[in-house]
Amino acid sequence: MCMENEIIRSRAYARAGLVGNPSDGYFGKTISFTFSDFYAEAVVYESPYIELLPNRRDRTLYKNLAALDASISECGYYGGIRLLQAALRRFHGYCIKNGIDIEGKGFSMRYFSSIPHHVGMAGSSAIITACFRSLMAFYGVEIERPELANIILSVEKDELGIGAGLQDRVAQVYQGLIYMDFDKATMETTGRGTYEPMDPSLLPQLYVAYKRSMSEGSEIFHNDIRARFQMGETKVVEAMRVWADLAEQVKAALLQGRKQDVGPLLDANFDLRRSIYRIHPDNIAMVDTARSVGASAKFTGSGGAIVGTYEDDAMYEALVRALNPLGVDVFKPHLI
């Protein structure tokens, strides 16, 4: 429970889907990791009313039309306030359902995010996760991690109508490197998957690269595949099974110390995706350019960012030299 005049700061970190995505929304299996290079933060302090303070992505004042256009290109038409509003509504509903009294205490909340917008690093769910962490600390409410991940997903899917799966929310709630099995029978029986944290030291050398101008919301990216899956299209249903199997193979390779086997499996993940998805040429160029220097490459999420393995510093430097002219930033992620 928050003490009077105490300021609570909570963070949630960017996520990269290492392998298996996008099968998480289709009873598949994935491995993801969070990294501290980018994060979202929610700040809460007691006040007489509930007040949500806007971030720069919520701006309504612009210098000119060019500034408005640039802001929309970077942040989209929807800011972060809607994420906080939806999160607060779900948190309130959870407390009512569980007989937790949180009335009579107001607060002000503001948020910040350094996560590049809409490039597949789970920026929206990070804001919601940070919001929930701050609310839980402010009111002294505890929510079990698997249930918290489900609630965070419901904020986006049910409150805001954003197409999403559990992978991002589980990864950001647990943090670190985590294997996730969304087996249908388990999900339908328990409402959650099976989540296994793994030792990050098992990983080979990884890079992440992203291009801000490739920004596109996941609700746009995923909608066609979901319809095809629900109609039972054989190619799509089989792809989900193969992606889940790739996650199993990477897990086995990591546990057995076969780091050299991970890269080709990541490549296979993207190659299958390319065979059934409509992918922007700039995204394909990013992957192909990374591979041209010997690195592996696949999407971290919905497009706009890639993750892969590299052999040594010389290959990493070659990767940077090849991708930078495309307007792509490259870095070595710091897992957390």
C-alpha cells in the first residue's frame, strides 16, 4: 500500500519474440525475452481525483501541419491515455470481483515509453503492464503472474479490440527469457498456458535491429491470418504447428548447449512466415540484408524489428554497416 506523498514508479521492458511467434495466439509455443534497452514506466502518486496526465504521444497541439503529420507517422492516431484508461477499468473490475476495496483514494498517473512505436517490441502491453504494477503497489493488491498476464491481454483484446496473443504479456510479467506452451487443452481447462523461465546465459549472441519508419499496429498485421486460421485453412493451421515445433527445437538446443543450432531455426521461423503472410518489402530487405553477412534474422513481433544470432564481433560490425544505410538501428540487447 502506498504511503502518503509516496511516488511509485514501475517499469515494464521491451520484448523480443525469439521463436515460435505468432503461434502464441493459436495454441502454439514460443520463446521470448525482455531487455532493458527500452522500457515503459508508469508513475503514480496520491491526489484528490483520478487524473491521467498525457504523454507527448497524446499531444493535441502542433506547430504546423507538418509537425502533426510527423507525430502521426511516428505515434499513430491513438495515444497512450486509452491504454491507461482501459487498464484502470480492468483493474477496477478485478478488485470488485475479488472484494478488494480501493475506493476513496485518488491518484495522478503519468507514463513514459522509450519503446519504438509499433515495431514489434510490445510497446503497448509494456505501458499496460507498467500501469498495473504501479496500481498494484499503490493499492497493495497482489495478482498472480499468470492471471495478471491474462488481464493485461484482456485490456487490449476486450477493452480496445486490438488483436493480440498472450506471449508479450507473459514475457513482460515474468521478465527474462521464458518458454511458453499455450496447449489448447491446458488453456481451455485452466485459462493459462505453461510458462517456464530459462537461464539467459544459455542463449547465443543476439542482436536486435529496428526501423522506426516501418511502424504498423499488430491489429493490422494479424487480422487476415486469424480469419484464415478460424476457417481452417490447411496452410495456416499447419504453419502454427510448425512454429510451435520450432520453439521446442530451440528450447532443446539451448538446454543441450547447442547454441550454433539456434540461428537456422530462427531463419526457418521467418521463412515460413514469408510463405503465408503479406510482408512489406522493406521488412524483407531488412531480414535479407542481415542474412547477407551471415547473421540469422526473424521478426521480433509483427514487423519493423528483427532479432537474430551472429558469430562474433566482426560479423556484428558487418551487420551494423549493412543495416545502417537502410535506416535500421542495431544493438545488442541487455536481457532483464
